[in-house]
Amino acid sequence: MFALIVGLAALIIASCAAFFSVQGLATLYAGKFISVCIMTGGLEFGKLIAASYLHRYWDKTSFLLKTYLIIAVITLMGITSLGIFGFLTSAYQENHSKVEIVNIKQSTLELKRLNISNEIISLDKRIQVLNDVRLKQEQRVIESGNYKAPRDQAYAAIEKSNIEIKEIQLKVEENQKNISSIDEELIHLKTQESSSTDIGTLKFVSQLFNKDISTIVKWFTILIVFVFDPLAISLVLAYNNIITNKKTDNVLLDQKDQATEELIETPTEERTIKNIFKKSLTPIKVKYQDIRK
């Protein structure tokens, strides 16, 4: 049962490694996608067979063939690892590009929101200035008394301030609506980022180690590649080892059973021979007694 589990694990991991490697190399040579898939698939299968052959027939294989097969297996493991690395990094770049686009949009909207907020602050300051001017003109109206000219000038200034204040208030309301629209778009972008991407853990790790996220992804991918194909080859060799040892154990068990049967049968044969010898000696003993008489 355990041999079956090991064989199944070796098959699954080797198949995954082959699939990712074939996809990565075929993407690299996209001009001949199908041909590259067939070629790399055959090489992956040949690599597993070569590793199994070396394990089973190491003592019966010539030095030159063993050397070539070892070099071929190691080289193919490197090619497989390179294909897996290309496949995983390509998948990350595709996902990362979406994140970059979303981040650029967010940065642009946040900058726009900041500019509008600064404009609102400036408009509020202008309204405050106009209110101060209006208060001064109202005070001037009170102080002018019965003088018509200064009073009319003050009323004109007050009216002008009121008109400008209304215009500024309209601009402020429009800018506030723009800010609300920008906030809604930012919320939508954040929702889109969280639903369409899954690199939040890597972002946390990059912030934890104070490294760029691309650097974290690169080393994380290298760790996966370092384990992936070598583990597949190791499990294939382990499966071959289990099968070989199982056959050896069966042979030894058969030899032990045969030896046990021989040990069980030997006393019976000895007893049979002893009985025959005893029967053959009986007449002689009788004759010898007759002679003595």
C-alpha cells in the first residue's frame, strides 16, 4: 500500500513539474508552441525513465553510458526547473501588471483628490476674505450716516462680494461632488484589486523584510523550483527502491519457506531410513540368536 502511495505521489509531482515546465518553455518559444510541447514532454518522460534505469541497472551499465545518462538527467532537471521558473514568474507578472495598473489609477485619483481639496481650502479662504470685506462695508454703511455716495459705494461692494461668494460656493459644491466621485472610484478600485489579485501575503512579507515585492517573489519562486523537480526524481527513485526491495524480500521469503520445509521434512526421512535399517537387521539378529542356541 505504501509503495502505491509513493508511486502515486511521484506520478503527481512529476506530472505537475512536466506540465509547468512544458508551459514555461512553450511560452518562451511561442512561435512553435505545439512542437515545443511535444519535444519537452518527451524529454520529461525520458528523464524519468533514465533515472529509473540508472537506479535499477547501475552495476550492469557501462561507465560511458552511466556518465552520459547522469549528465542528461541533471541537465534535464535544470531545464525543467528553468521552465517552471519561467511559468511561475510569467504568471506573477501577469497578475502584478494588473496590480500596477490599479495602483497607478489609485495614485492618479488620490493626486487629483488632493488638488481639489487644496482648491477647496483656497476657495474657503477667499470666502473668508470676502466676508471680512463685506463686514467692513456694512460697517462703512453705518458710519456713512446720511451721506449717499459712501453708502452707495459700500452697498455696491457688498453686492459684489455676495455675488463672488455665491460663485465660489458653487465651485466648492462642485469640487466636493468631484471628491465624492473620486472616493467612490477609489473604493471600487480597492475592491477590484482585492477580488482579482492574490498577492496580499507577499505584500505583507515584502513590508516585513523591507524588500521590494518583486525580490520576494523571485526568491520564493527559486525555493519552489529548488524543491519541485528534484523531489519528483527522488520519489521516482524511492518508488523503484521500494519495488526492488520488495522483490528481494519476496525471494528471501521464498528461500526461507523452502528451507523451513526441508527442515520439517528431514526428520521424517531420517525416521523412515532408520525404520528400514531396523527391519533389515531383524532377520540377521534372529539368525544370530539361532546359531548361538
